[in-house]
Amino acid sequence: MSPRAVEIYEKHASGKSNDAYLFTNKLGSQLRVGVVRKFPLGFRRHALRHYAASTWLRLGTPVHEVAEYLGDDPRTVLKIYAHILGEGQRRDFVRRLTIAETGQSESGHSTDTKPANPDQIQASPDPSGSGLTL
């Protein structure tokens, strides 16, 4: 879990037994669906599920793990969220293409190993005496 999720869990789990509900009503009983309907969240509840799955995939969580979190089959997750997986590939491609076109490495150094003018290469004695250097 993320540090924020752990923080929320610890806050709500404090003083509760292992078999107690984490989120409860005022009486300590299980929350009912009617309570959620009575106090709408301002968006479709399914949108929260979609947001979570999309975020996990964008962060690189393996598809089989996202499927487990959602209680779905990995094939279903791939069918619904394949476009999310492609987003990272497109961004990586554009980054690599930019690097190739500018001749810069990711560290900002030139990736071109050829000299501008091959005639400028001159052999000179190696100060260590082990041979020639370029």
C-alpha cells in the first residue's frame, strides 16, 4: 500500500480487532449501500474504480496484480485498460526519438561518437609508453 493508504488504514484500524470492519457507521456496524446512496460522492462510484486501476497501470503495476486488486481476470483488465498501457509506450518513444534527433543522451551528452571531420584524427604517443592513443 502507499504511505497515504497506510496512514488512513492505521487511523481507522486503531483500537479495532482483526475481524472488525475498518470503516463503520456511527454504531460500529458495517456500512450499507443505502448510506452511500444517501450521501452521493459527486461522481459515479465506478469512476473511482476506473481511476484507481488506471493509476496503478500508469505507475507500472503488473496487469495480473491490478486484476487481483479489482477482483477481475487479467484478460478483462487488458481488454478495458489496454489504451492506458500504450500511453507510457508513446511517451517513451517520443523521449527516445527526441534524444536521437538532438544527438544527446539522457544525461545531456552527445551520443555521436564520430568526429565532425575524420581527417582531424591524429595519433599521438601515449605518455605511459604503452602504445598510441587517438
